[in-house]
Amino acid sequence: MTRFASIFIGLLISLSSVRAGSPQYLVYFGTYTGAKSKGIYVSRLDTATGQLSMPELAVETKSPSFLAVHPSRRFLYAVGEATTLEGKRSGAVSAFTLDKSTGKLAFLNQQPSGGFGPCHLALDSRGRCLMTANYGSGSIASLPVRKDGALGEPVSTIQHVGSSVNPQRQAGPHAHFITPSPDDRFALCCDLGLDQVLVYQLNPKRATLVANVAPFASVKPGSGPRHLAFSPNGKFIFVINEMASTIAVTGWFSAKART
């Protein structure tokens, strides 16, 4: 039916089950929009049978290639890989209310993503701050989340600078992923163009990001870090490198904010 850009399986919204002991979930899909795709789609997953229903359009929006859900499960956020916003070259991030009974989404508002070509976003554990990574411009931004779920204007916008060894893909920065640390004190960003995982001090209440004392950790040149994940105990970080098809492992010492 459509070219799916991302399948956000982490966004599973629990539903009342028709069978005892077999919960059902809403599963949302982000897409690149075009002739056959119109925005964000939703299916229902029956865990008893493993069956996923035919996707239905949840809301029309332009190229929502990555999605995130608010901890309250009342709101959903999406990057928009639009080329212009209000007449300027910019990506966008949009907020939606989420109806658990129907799976439908309703538009709340839209703000600039702090660059162009946004490809990833994440929220702190309490849903006070939303962070975006802009692949095209190699920049990141942080936006406050209001009580009604709508987004405020970007508070922090940080432009990465530099390059790495591959002239075709690493001639400049390409921020590919951003996530808070388990304690919400820091934000970590994978930059494919720099071969770095950059570390920022995060203040969720003020929705601010500032460079950390230990500002980054490097991976092997030409690796192209794309995403990362923390171990369950929060002591290790696993970085997946797109260009080298490798996984790097490092320790995480949050007390000193150093990797």
C-alpha cells in the first residue's frame, strides 16, 4: 500500500481485549508520503493470534518518517521531512492528540525542527521536553511540551560542525538520532557525518540542551553511527554503525557525564 519509512513498534497503545488474557494494541506507522501514502497509519495487533489488521489512515501529514508517543499515551509526535515551513527551508515536528478508542489522531500544532531533514525525535521520561535530530542540516533542537500536549517553539538549537573520512556521505554533519539518558540528565546524539556520539546536558523542565564537559565520544572513522541503546542497567551503550555494519559498545558513567 505504501512505502513505510519507519514502523514504530515501540508505540504500542494497550486496548481493551475481547478475549481474557489476550491484550490488543494499537501500532502506528510513519511513512514517506506520496501518491499512495498520506501520513500516519494505525493497525491493531492481537497478541493471541499475532495478527495485525490492515493499516488505516490515522491522520494526514507530510512525510512523518519517525514517531514518538508521550508517556501519558495521550499525545503522539512526528517529524515532518518537509522542505519548507512558513516559506522557509525547514523541517517540522507536529503534535497530535491520540484517541485510544478509535486509533485516530487529531492535529494540535506544528513547530520548526531546528534544521532541515529531521529524521528522529525523543521525549524525556516525563514528557516535558521533545528533542529532534536533523539529518539534512546536521543540527539538533529541544522544544517544550505544554500541558495540553502542544509544542512550544525550539528553546535550544545546536548546529554540529565538521566532517569525517567518507567524502560522499561524511562531508558534513548528519545528526541521525537523539535520546535522553536513563536519568534524564543528558541527551546523546549519534552523528553519522562526524563519526561521533555527542553528549549534551539536558534540563527537561526548561527544555534546554548545552554541550557537556566531555562533549563527545568517537567511533572508528567511516563507521557512520546511526542509533544507540542503553543496557537495562544503564551502565553500557550499544551504538549501531550504519556505514560499517558494526556495533560498538562503551561504558556510560552518568555521574561524570563521560563515555
